Amino acid sequence: MRIVSLRSPQAQPFGPVRVAERGWDRTRGLLGRPRLAASEGLLIMRCSSVHTVGMRYPIDVVFLDRHGGIARVVESLRPMRVAMCLRATHVLELAAGQARRLALRPGSKLSGW
């Protein structure tokens, strides 16, 4: 799994962000992993829906188009929930509260990946 640093729409860097590109990494996501630190994230490639079944903590979910444009943001998705966005091609999972801190909103764009 490769690791990148991303920039918010206000050019604020954050990371490390692990990039899940292969089947097992994409399927596993954050399941069985410890809670993300404030600046960490997981970018799941070729993905338009996520679930938090089996997770013990909420996460922020940012749905991205193929160019890094933000299509939808779901803040504090609690365990045992599902979220999706049919326009998305990638999903960025962050610690709960980080999407708001980074001012991630639909229509903005992430860079650095």
C-alpha cells in the first residue's frame, strides 16, 4: 500500500494517507485497525460506497470523483451504517471531525494524489 500526503482545498497538507488500490486492501478498509490519528486517512480507490459494520468508532467519509473533486461528505458515520455516492469513484476515510476541520465540502477539490 502506498502512502501519500494530500492538500485540502485551502492548500492545508494532511497525511499520511494510505492508498488502498488492491482487492484485499480495499475490502478490509479500516476494519480491525486502530482509530485514525487526526491527520491520517485511508483513500480507497475504485469505490463508491462504504460500511462501518464491525467498526468501533465513527469516521468521516469523503466521496471523490476521478479528479479529486468532492462529491459528498458524510461526517461522523457511526458503526453499523452504510454510505454511498453513485457519482464517486474513490472514497477518503478520515477520523471523525477532520472533514470539518479541513473544510472539505462538495464542489471543492483535493490535490496531491
